[in-house]
Amino acid sequence: MISHSRWRIVFLHATLLIFSTTIATSQERKDSLLIADMYVQIEATQALNDMYNFKFREARIQFGWLKQRYHEHPLPYFLMGLNEWWKIMPAMEVEKYDETFLAYMDTSIMKAKNLYEIDSMKIEGAFFMAAAYGFKARLYSERKKWLKAAGHANKALNYLEDCRGQEALSPELLFGDGLYNYFSVWIPENYPQLRPFLIMFDKGNKELGLEQLREVAHNAFYTRTEAQYWLMRILFTEENDTQGAMHESEYLHETYPNNAYFQRYYTRLLFQTGRLAKAKILAEDMLMKVDSGYVGYEATSGRYATFYLARIWESNLDREKAFYYYKRTIDFVEQQKAYESGYYHYSLLGLAQIYEKRGNTSEAKECLRLIRKNTSRGDEANKRAKEYLKSLKDDGD
């Protein structure tokens, strides 16, 4: 016999089911978008959390389940491509994930084109083509394949036009518009030589772009973290809003503590704003993850962590620990042959100063010569190394 309380639960479930069915009927067009389907979002939540927390294998398994269920839709293929993209993000120079990433994005585009031909699905098809072509353009730009990057960016912008004004259907559709509004103004301001290539496109609005990215960061599901990532970068590097960038960065790191890129960025902001005690804790944790072989924590993260630790120990007047971490920074640089890195140049400068204090002038000079070899004459590190080298020679060594 079913108890009175159990009957109440059954009745409540039935009422909710009827209510949700009524909503679905009244919002048929919105619910036809898979990206707006809350049940699919619930199914994808853990996979996205795993992906951004660098549990790529677990995320891929769950995205694979979505692929089995929605195999004719671009969403699962796009998400599996995004899973590969975040394998690339911590060490952009590593190309071993490129082929798989591009294959998933191409499949997403192919599936999206099929949606695009159906009137009721056209907007969603356009969204995925704009997103997939946009990610491909970004990868090709990182690989300095400028013609391919420009071609794919142009396709992304064309499909983005179809999404404009449709954000009531889903906040996801604002993501591309926000980036376009910001960077269509930023690019000609910072790269005047590219203005002729943008003349055919409408001029954007940077303030509106930031507002749209903030809305996506608060209300979207699939593109929320991507919007937060872009806000973090834009606020710090372009808008001189360090506190705003710190807010985004802290949230991303605390939400995804094993994401090497987010941890690295947050540590950098802490270090550059003088919050050295907390920066030290994060840098030590980051180095532990590198040494322990955590996924995504490779030489790039090691280079950042050891440089910050060297500077922090140097500020504490502990030259031996500073020397140790500067040497480890050099080791990480040599693993990647990243001799253009500022962390490499200033680690050499730090080593030169410690060598000089130890009385090892020849070693100090060798560090300074390496700086001059791997920097241009106008580079600040080059100028400092030149002056420092001159002072050592004047000492009569």
C-alpha cells in the first residue's frame, strides 16, 4: 500500500511533467535548439566540468554517449573537438592534437550544414558553423598559416550574421557576436595594416562586446567558460582592468583547479600584482603537478612556476633557492627550445647576478652573452645584458 506522502510525491512528479510539457509546447521553436535543451545540458554538465578540469578521457567518454544519442547533430562532435582544443591550450606549440581537433571540427561543420538547410534548424546550424570555423581559424593563426586562418575566419563571420538578433533563443548565440563586436574594433586599432581586410564588415562596438561576453559568462551553458576565458584575457591585456581579470581568473582556477592554463594565468596575475604569498603557494602546487606528470602540466607550466618561485625567493634574499629555481626555469626552456621567452632571458639575468656575487664572473658573462644571442638589440633584456657585461669588463676581469 502506497503511503499518503508517497502519493504526494507521485502527484508532484506528474504535475511537473505536465507543466514541463506545456512549456515545451509553448516554446516549440526554442526547444527545437539542442543547445537550449535543459535535459541535454544536464547530461553534458559533468562532461564539461571534466573537460575544463583536464579529465579529458572521462569527458570524451561522456561526449561519446551524446554522440550515440545525437549522432546527426553537430553538438557532440563540436564538444569532442573542444576536448582536443583544451589539450592544445596549455602548450600551444605542441601540434600532436591538431589533426584530431580539426577532424572533429570538420565533422561538426558537415553536420551543421545539414541543419542549416532546414528552416527550423538554420540558426543552430549557423551557430555551430560559426563556432567551428572560428576555432579552426584560431588554430591556423597560432600555426602562422595566415591564408587558411583568414579564409576560415571569413566563413565564421558569414555564419555569425545569421545568428545576430536571435539571442532570445539561446544566450549561446551572443558569444560570437560579443567577440566580433570587441575585436572588430580592437584589430584595426592595434594592427592598422589589417584595416583593408575589415572594410567589408560592419564596425563593432567594444563596450557592447564586453557587455555581451559578460552576459554569456553569466547565462550561457556551453560557451560560459569560453566567455569567462576571453573576459579574463581582454580585461587584463587590453582593458587594464586587473581587478576584473583577477575576479574571472580566481573563479576559473577555483572551479577547475587542475586546469593548467587557468592556474598559470591566475598565478601570473597574483605575482604581477604583488600578492606573493598566494602566488608562491600556487606556483609550488603547479610545479608539483608538473613533476608528478599531471595531464596538461608540461614544460610551459614548469617554466612559469619556477620563474615566479625564483623571483619570490630572491625578494626574500635567499639566493640559493633563487639560484635553484632559475636553473630549473632554464631546464624547462631547453626542453621546449623556447629561447625567445622572457622568462628565459630574465632567468639568465638573475643567474648572472648570483654568479657575480659568488665571484664566478666567467659564468655570469656567459649568461649575459646568451641573453644577447637570443634577443634583438631593442629588447630591454638585451640592453640590460649589454650594460651589465660592459660593467663586468670594466672591473678588469
